[in-house]
Amino acid sequence: MDTAGKTEILFNEQLRDWELAGINYGMLRSVKTRVLSFGGYRVLVQFNPGRIRSSAAKVDAKSIEDRPCFLCEKNRPAEQRGVVTDFGLTILVNPFPIFNRHLTIVSGDHIPQVISGHFTEMLSLARTLKNYVIFYNGPKCGASAPDHFHFQAGNLGFLPVEEDFELKASVKLLTVWAGTQIWMWRDYGRAIATLRGRDPESLHTVFGSFYARMKMLRNDKPEPMMNILAYESGNDYVVHLIPRRLHRPSQFFADGDGQVLLSPASVDLGGVLITPREEDFMKLTTELAGDIFSQVCLSEDQLEKLFDEFV
């Protein structure tokens, strides 16, 4: 049986045998959702109290050092089982879901969350798990375990960015390099570059150039701040690159009514804002969401300049 088939069996068995997972996936049926309309596109807001652990996670060096790593095999719940891929990552059911099918895909080694050297693994996962979008949260871009390398995955069709890219209303083709299309998003609230192509080596070359130029623009540690979404569409890979300038918006740190406990990661920037508190779920407007996006993302012009060498 292939990895995708084993993963489906794992998922069904974990929901049956692992009480925490079964309860939390059952609760997804009652999750509240609102729609924010921006004219040319929409953003969903999800009230999901089970995600408070991730949204409010302390990711400073001391907090990370003081807690056991929950992704290391020795610290995972006894009920949590996994499927090992051909390239050594282990697929786990995420017990605190956003998606109806939500996976965490972890390294067997306790190594830092840095995408360099792992981009081709992301493409391999997208080819292996064809019904999923694979996403990467940088160590300062929503990863609640920045000390242990991992991807996550969720069922395709959930994130608005997927449909919006196919509609092409908010994107323009910048250029084609060695078979890889480079698309830029315009007037979308978030600066996104999308790569589409069939050749993993070509995609890796374009990504590597983007990564190197991001590193020159923003010398963040341990890597340039970014979120990445990848999946298959037809015979092509589609990779959305979302560079960042801030981990969390000012509203996250505000007091009283001004606070919004929203820590944007790949899912939020893909068009579903995750709010673990009901007051934030009700508070978010198009203006507030737009302000949060503008704080944490690069500008469209800044992003386009990162791809000058391919034009």
C-alpha cells in the first residue's frame, strides 16, 4: 500500500482509538465561520478555541528550552501513531485540527525549523499526498515548535487562495523560467508569489534564488521569514511563497479591547483567519484584517523585486 493509503487508514484509526483526536475532530462540526468580503476576494474567519495552544504559543528561546519538545517521538502521546515516508519524515494526525483532515509531518531528528535543504521534500509530500495542501510555517512565522523541523498538511479545497489562484483575477504572470511559471498577486492584501511547474529541479532553482535574495533583504535568524503552501494541480506543482516582515501584529500585544489574539501563519495567509477567542471572531472586520495583513507581510513591490533576475 502506498503512503497516501496508509495515511488514510492511520487517520481513521486515530479518530477511533485516540479519544483526544476523536473529540476534537468531532468538535470541528460546530466550529463557527464568518466571511469577510474584500470585493475581489474573500477571507474566512474561523472561531476555533482548540487552537489557543498554537495561537498563543510562547516561542522565545527560554520558553522553548524549558519545555519538552512535543514533536519528538519520546514525548508524543502514547496513543499517537505515525506513518514513515520514503524520505524519512513521519506523518501524524494533528489532534488540534483546523482542517477536516489535518496532519503534522515531522523529522525523526530534533533539528531546527529551517526550510533550506527541505524544499524538495515539500514537493515530494505534495506529490505523495495529492488530496492535501502541504504548508510550512517559518520559526518566526507561526511555527509553535520552531526547534523541531516539520510540515503540516490539510485537505485541499479549504483555503480560498487555492480557488483564487485558479480564477486568476488577482494574479499576473511575471515570467516563465525553465518551465516554471512565476505569478505575482496584486491587490490581494498579502504579497504572494506563486510558482507553477512540473520540474522539481526548476522549482528548486527559482525557490533557491528567492530564498537567497530574501536573506539579503532581511537577515533574520535563523532564516528569512516566510510561509509556504504547496500542492498538486493536474500534473503541476503549485507553490505559494509568502514572505514576512513581522511574526505577530501590534494587535496581538495590545491591552483590553484593542487586543486580537491572532498569530498569522500559513492557513491565515491562505485566507482562513483562525481565532481561538470568540470576542476576536466577532471583532474582525475587513479593515482590521487588512491592517493585520499589511503589518506582517512584505509589500507587493518589495516581493516583485526579489524575482528581478528571472525577468
